[in-house]
Amino acid sequence: MNIWPLTAEPALSVAGVRLTEIAERFGTPAYVIDEEHVRVRCREYAKAMAPHEVAYAAKAFWCRAMARWIAEEGLSLDVCSGGELAVARAAGFPGDRILLHGNGKTGHELSAALDYGVGRIVVDSHGEVRQLAALTVGAGTRAARTMGDRAVAAPTPGRQKVLIRVTPGVDAHVHRAVTTGVEDQQFGLSIASGAAADVARLIRRQPALELAGVHCHIGSQITGLDGFETAARRLVAFMAGLGGLPELNLGGGHAVPYRPGEDGLDIAAFAQRITGVVEQECAAHAIPVPRLTIEPGRAIVGGAGITLYRVLTVKHGARTFVVVDGGMSDNPRPALYGSRYHIERAGAPAAGGTEPMTVVGRHCEAGDVLVSGAHLPTGIRPGDLLAMPCTGAYHHAMASNYNHLTRPPVIAVRAGQAWPLIRRETQADMLRRDVG
């Protein structure tokens, strides 16, 4: 599978804009996002899953422009914090197409979701159900009071739709830090222990809440379908025990290739197999087929991204180290998960051949290694531009100010044009927050 954006000439240009031009105009490090790639992936998912629902997972990459692209392509939206919801609201994303997730939502976040009319809230604990029920009743009471003497004629507020996040006991065989479908972890309520059923009964006792369905997320960077199938079978059986429910959400976690030769998840094969399994299981349990929701994030935007770096210095020894002007502050994934990437020198292919080199960042950590064994031109030197593909997801989203480096800009490209979606952070930005 291709690891470069759909409109890219690898290591040369994207959407008709040369990478060297982007670097000269906007500086480095810089994230580049191919808008057309994002839109095409949205359409591929929507077509494969029709008539079911696709909700983009904002945590992968989020800003107001991304919200507009997703809305225009007809997708729903998965947010997991008040901040992600605030961006959606600022962009005017329809509230009824939003799902709010999170294993530790604050009262403020729940109130904000109710205030904006978020369509569904995915609950993760007994305490959250009680808090949400109280807030929902309180919101209805406040709305009625604003009508003064006419309060007696005020319509009864609609019940808030909720889904239960369950733990299906499925090991997706991915890195332990992104394994979320097994027992004994912080996400969801166990089906096996009975905790999920207890919460379902609690929800049904709350007049302000409506139990609309169940949700699970079994992990990230999953290439195979077996784990999803097992989860679907277990969730349908759980739903049957509740008499059937209208919605079944299988989360995301769909893999993308980061290096040549790697596989991603085949969405057409996924849709065909999983929808078929859900229909078969529902027939076997004699319950109606629910609307199925999936929540891809990385699979929509990951391959749309390229990160550009400048070489600062080259150090020769037992290994050749190529030091760039970014590192673990703009891409923490190699240090966190051992993630492996591909990187090339931007521009024409090298005439003198390549050799293995280690591309490292500029941070005060021996673990600040971006790519080990990168095949780069023998004559690489300071000032050269490097391009790392498949960096659209969990790069800007996880960027930090470690060593007080400023966060890179996000530059969108489409049809020969390049423009900033998120400007480069400045040292003045950091100092404004330092009020001590």
C-alpha cells in the first residue's frame, strides 16, 4: 500500500506544490496535510459502510478546517474532551452528529455536551451515569425556568441518548499501550463480570436517559479482521440479553502503512465481513439489526500527512547520525510505542547511492530517535530537506514543548495551493502562559 498522500510525487511534491517550496515559505519542522487525501478517504469509508455510520475520531488530528472537511463529506464525529468539542462547536459541526467519549469526563464537559445538543454520550462508569442523569434533569429544569410564567407549558426536554462502552475481552495483538479491548484496564465496563449489564439497568432507571446502544474499541493499528468479528459477536450477544438496541459501535483502530511493504486495513473487506457477521448474529438471537457505527481517525488522516525537517548536522562514527531540527516533541510515537517510519531526502533521487543512517532529533534524550536504518544519500549534509510520510495522525495531536521547542505549523495543500491551518507556535506564545 502507498505510504505517501494520494496527490504526492514521493519526496518531491504534494497536490502540485513542491516540498522545497513549502519548507521555504513556512519553515521547518512543518506538518503538511493533503486535503484531497482526507476527502477521498472519507468518501471511501462512507461508500463502504453505507447505509451505516462513519464517525471521524478527532483525537487523530483536529482543527476547525478538519471539522469543516468532515462535515462537508457527511461523516459524524467522535470527540473525547471538552477541548475537542469546543473546536467542533467553533466550526459549527452539527451537534446531533457528535459522540462524546472518555473514561473520565468532567462535569463541565458533560454540561457542555448537553448545552450543545451532542447526539450521543458514551458512558464509562456507574458514577458517570448518575452524574449525567442529574445534569440532564438540571438542564431541563433551567430551560423551563427561563420561560417564566409560561413554564407550565414548556415541552418536556428530550432524553439524552447514551451508549455503554463495554470491554469485550478481545486481544487485538497490538502494542500494549493501545490495547483497549481486554479485561483489567481503565476503559469500558466488563461484559464477563456483569458490570456492563449493571450499568445498562441503571441507565434504564433514569428518566432523563435513553439507552441507545453499546460501544467498544479493541485497540489501534489493527490489520486483521478476526478481532473485530469476535467483538461484534460478543456485543450482539450482550445486546440480545438487553432485548436488542438500535446502535452498535465498534470503534476504530484501523491500521495504515507507515513503511513500504506494510499493510493497512482493507475497509471494503472490513465492511463486507463485519456487517455480514452482525446480520447473522442478530438473526441467530432474533433481534433487529442495529445501525453500525465505526470511528476511524488515523485511517482517514494518517496517510494525508508529511513532516518536513532540515538537517542540522551529520555525525560519522560507528553509526552515521543525521540530526534534524525536530524530534520527539513533534513526533513522540517512536519513543512511546517503538513506531517505525520511512524518511527520504526531498528532491531528486540521489545519484551517488545511499547508506543506512540513524535520523535523530535535537532533544536531550538518547531515546529521541526518529528513524533507525534510514537509507539516505551518502552525501547528505546540513541544510538538506527530509520528508517523512504518514504523519497526519497523532503527530500534531501529541506534540509538546519539550525543551521549550515551539510546535510546528500545519500546512494544507490542494490543487497547487498551500496555506496554514494552524500557525507555527512562537516563543512569545509560550511566554504568555508563564505568568509566575
